[in-house]
Amino acid sequence: MSDVFIHSSAIVDDNVSIGSGTKVWHFCHILSGSKIGADCVLGQNVMVGPSVTMGKGCKIQNNVSLYKGVTLEDDVFCGPSCVFTNVLTPRAFVERKDEFMPTLVGRGATIGANATIVCGVKIANYAMVGAGSVVTHDVMAHQLVIGNPARPAGWISHTGERLGDDFVCPRTGTKYRETDIGLIACD
């Protein structure tokens, strides 16, 4: 891990894997069993784990906790103070660690600042969750969702541009088509 940067205030437990080029900033805590890919950035006060998997190229902004059951694929962006839950009906006095529900965030997806992701959902590849939204259902590929609860509000290109009715990215000219799983780029 010679090319990994870990700030002196961060805590990294035993049995953790951190990929090359990753930066772990102030007051982070990475718990046992967690796997972080190459070239990730964990901002101030990020908590990962236990047993969380994060792909390569992820950017986790300040004050985000990734609890057991959360999996981030490659190139996921988590905005400041976004929240992941892991139990649907928590009570302080009821032990529910055997009820943790998995949450999958697909490649290239973006979760806006202060959004809440309720456990058990899948956010598909290149989807975008608007700031402050509360996600209670699956989000399709390239779909933009906003609000509380989060509702579909349009489509997003691979590069994060909002798509019009023609499904053509204004940045790259890439054309998309609608499928039952969301949008896919045309060949």
C-alpha cells in the first residue's frame, strides 16, 4: 500500500484491502472486511464497513457512512452527507443485525448531497439521485430521480448530462434508447 494515502487521523482496521492510488482523508474509519478499489477518494469523516465493497474510482464526499450491506461498483459518486440505511424497521432495543438488507449502487451512478438511500434498493448504472432525495425503490439505468420519495424526473447520459426527448447527449452526441431496465447507449 505504498501508493495509498491515509491521513494520520484516519483509522484502518485489520483485514482491509485498499487499492493503489486511493486517498483516505481526515477522521475516516475503515472497518474490518472492507474492500476499497484503486483510485478512490474518501473525504473527511467517512465510515466504511464492516465488510463493504467499493469498486475503483469511487468518490465519497465528507460525512458519508457506508454500512454493511452496501456495495458500490466502479466510479460511484456519493455527495456530502448522503445516507445509506441497512435495516427497514430499526429500534434501539431490538437487535436486527441478521436483518441487514443489501443495497447495490451500479457503475458510474451519482448520489446527491443529503440524499437518503433506504436499504434493499438497486441504483442501476449511471443513474443520478438528486440532492436531498429519499430513494425507496429501485432506480433504472441512466434515470434521474428527485424528491421525497424519489420519483423519475428524466434521463441522464453517461457523462451526467440531462437528456432531452431525443435521448442524445448534448456533450458527446451519444444517442440512447429506452429499454425495460432503463437507457442504453446505441451502437
